[in-house]
Amino acid sequence: MTAIALLVTVALLVGTATMYVRSQRRLHESEQQRVRLEERLRLATTAAEEERCRRDEDAERFRHIASDIMAAQASDMRHRNEERLQQVLAPLKADIERFSATVGQCYADEARERFSLQQAIRTLVETNQNIGREARELSQALRGNNRRQGQWGEIVLQTILEKSGLREGHEFTTQASHDTGTDEGERLRLRPDVVVHYPDRRCIIIDSKASLTAFIELTEARDDDERKLAARRHVESVRRHVDMLGAKHYENLADDETLDFVMMFIPNEAAYLAAMQHDADLWQRAYDKRVLIVSPTHLISALRLISQLWVRDKQTRNTIEIAEAAGRMYDKFSDFVKDLNKIGASLGATQRAYDAAVNKLSDGKGSLMSRAEKLQEMGAKVSKQLRKD
């Protein structure tokens, strides 16, 4: 019995030892498995964290890239808009500068005209004095010579025209020949001394061929009888010249202008006054024939008025041009504002489209970047990463 008990005891001890060794082996294997699992968990956690950081970096980098692209596009659009704005404003600037120059020129012309008028008034006084002196000096030279008297009248007339502010070939013409006709249909060549044009397609004719022979005799008369006789001849001479001018049909001189009056220019104030004093009806008689008898004083005043008409006409035309240009400028501004509104609407639509594209690409679990990375994790073969350095 003792031997059997001993064998049983030994068997139990051996079995217990075997079971202990096996359990220790299993425990060691479990510990190794745990360590391996912990290491794998740590690696997986690290990889997940790195992946999250990488996605965050990719998203941030994409935002920077998209912002740079948007900024570049905005800069390019701004540059194009600035160029377009410059193209619009450059003609506008030129128009404004031209308007300013035109307005300034108008004021300068008006100031110059006022100064010229003052000068003309002073010159008028000097001219009257000179005419009286010249009449005395030329009395012998002009006696009985109508040709010389006409030439002298033309010289005085030319002097007044030069001081009037009118320009030859523009506002007046001299010694121009014209073919016209009489009431009977006969052809007649007329050559007026001066034709002065109005801005409204009217004109006046100035004749300077009045004879001063009788007036010279009047100034040299030695007694009242001689003076009365010479005065009568002087008035008759003026009347004959008025009748001659009234019969010349100057109203048919030009088809595109209307004749206002024919001015009979007497180039000496004293000769004019002598004729008016000795025949009170002379001026009205001439007026009825559309002939105005004028002295140097009257002619200077009339020409200055005509010069002012041309100045006002030029200012009116400039004002009309400015108004028309201002209208064109307003239309240009209106179109420019419409273009700006279109650009603003386009920029707003571009910004909204950009935001929508960014949301679809990188934001949320369903974004394109998330789906692409999921495909990569599932084993999709890729050769490039979703990043751009």
C-alpha cells in the first residue's frame, strides 16, 4: 500500500509540475501577445494621429493654395479692370482738359475783346483828329480827282477794318467780283469795296467811293455865298451816290446770304456832318433805299458790334459743343457704372462658386479628399499624394 501511495503521490507531483510548466508557458506567450498588441495599438494610434495631422496639413495647404490662386485671379482681374478704367477715363480726361481750355479761351477772348474795344475808342478819337488833319493836307491833292479820293477813302476804310477785330477772308472780304443781274435779266458784274458777313448768313456792303470834291470846296470857301453853293453841291453829290448804290441790286450779290444794308462810307466826320446839316432828310432818304450813310465814328461802332456778334456766336458754338460732349461723357459714365455692376456680380458669383468647391473638396466626412484618402487606405494604388508643396 505504501508503494502504491508513493507512486500516486509522485504521479500527482509530476502532473502538477507539468501543468505548472504549461501554464507558465501559456502565461509567457500571453504576455508576449499582449506586448505585441500594445505595440500594434501604439503604432496604429501614432499612424492615425499622423494621418489626421497630415490631413489637417493638406487641408490647410489646400486652403493656402486656393487663397493664393484666388488672390492671383483677383489681382489679375483688378489689373484688367484698372486698364479698362484707364481706357474709359483717358478720353474723359482729355475731354475735360479740352473743355477747360475752351472755356478759358472764351474768357480770354472776351477779355481781349473788351480791351480791344477800349483801344478802338481811343483810336477813334485819334482817327478823327488825323482824318481832319489829313483832309486839310490832302485837299489840294484830291481836288477834282475822284480816283484819288476813292483810294483815300479805301485807305481810311482799311485802317478802320484792321482795328475792328474782324479778319479779312473770314468775317469780311474786299474787292471781290460777283456776277449778278438786274430786274430786266441783264448780267452785271459787281465789285463792292467790302462785304462784311454776319454769323446768321446775313451781310452788309461798305462803299468808300463817295466824292469829297464839293466838301473840299466848302472848306475853302471865302464867303457865305460860296459856302452855301459848295454845301448844296456837296449834298447833291451825296444824293447822287446814294441813288447809284440803291440801283446796283446788291441784294442779288450772294445766293447763300441776305443783304442787310449797303453802307455809304464818308471817310471824314466833317464831310458827313456838313451833308446832314444842310439836308435833314438826307439820311432817311438813303435809308428808304436800304443805304446807310455812315461816318468813321458810326462805322467803327457798327464793326465792333459785328465783331461782338462773332464772339458771341463762337461762345455759343463752344457751349453747344461742351453740352454735347457732356452728354457723351454722361453716357460713357452710365455704361461704365453698368460694367462695374456686372463685374461686381461676377465677382460675387465667383466667390460663391469658390466656397462651394472648397466645401465639396475638403470639408466634412463626405468630402472628395476624405473619400480619396479612404480609397487609399483600402489599398488603392496611388503614385501621388493630395498635397502641393
